[in-house]
Amino acid sequence: MKRIVTREDVEAARDSGRPLSVGSDDVVTEAARDLANRLGVRIDVVGVSATQGPMPTASSIAAGTVPERAVVSAVGRNRRGILAELTAQVANLGGSVEDISQRIVANYFTAIFMVDLAEVEEFGAFKAGLEALSVQGDYKVVVQHERIFQAMHRL
């Protein structure tokens, strides 16, 4: 059974003097990771193969580790050229749209893209470049690593 690992779990591991063991399907909150780092509590991921590796954290992704794919979502007021603007920026930043679902509902635009990042050199720059298209009152863009997105929706 998967669980959400919190600060309380980290504190319990510290008090026991043992590493914190988590399953590969468990979700470790950012606050728990930060506390574990500050307290020197090791987090061991049980059941993760060497090729799969542990789930990345937001900080490891921001530090420049390039993930395989990203989930890009955009929501806002519809206007001419919005889809072209988004996909052109993905291409300019080195990404390639693999799949897209787009809908217009009552003059509001929604889209979700799966983006291949094989040609992207630095994820943080890719994320910042796309999210910079967000304009209050127009539309908002959110870029997430695919594994982070999947972990959020496993609960």
C-alpha cells in the first residue's frame, strides 16, 4: 500500500536512529525531504531497480537534471494563435510535442502536452522559458516532470 511520507515520518526515523525506508510507489513530500537533509536522515527507497532509479525531486530537476518527458498544461482565455505560440516555444527551447489534447470551452482554452526532452540541455531553462508565456488575464502555463506529475496523481 502506497503512503505519503511526511515530516513526522522523518522525525520518527531520526528518533529511532535508523534510515527511513520508503517504497517505490510512496510519495515523499518536499518538506519531508528537506527535513531529512537537515537532520541527516537517510531515505532508502526499497524495490527500485538500478535502471529505474529513485523518483526525482523538484530540486534535482531544477538543478539541471534533464528528465525524459514533461507534462505541459495551459489554461486561459482563447485567442487566435495561442496553440501556435505554445508549440513554437516548445520547439525553440529544444522540446518536441509527442502528444496533445486541446479543447475550447466557453471561450476558454485548455491544453495538455507530452513533451519529449531529449534535445533539451537544461530542464530549469526549458520550464522557465515556457512558463514565461504566462500572462495574468491571458493564460497560465505549468511545466512538470512526467514522474512528478504521475506521483501527484497516484493518490
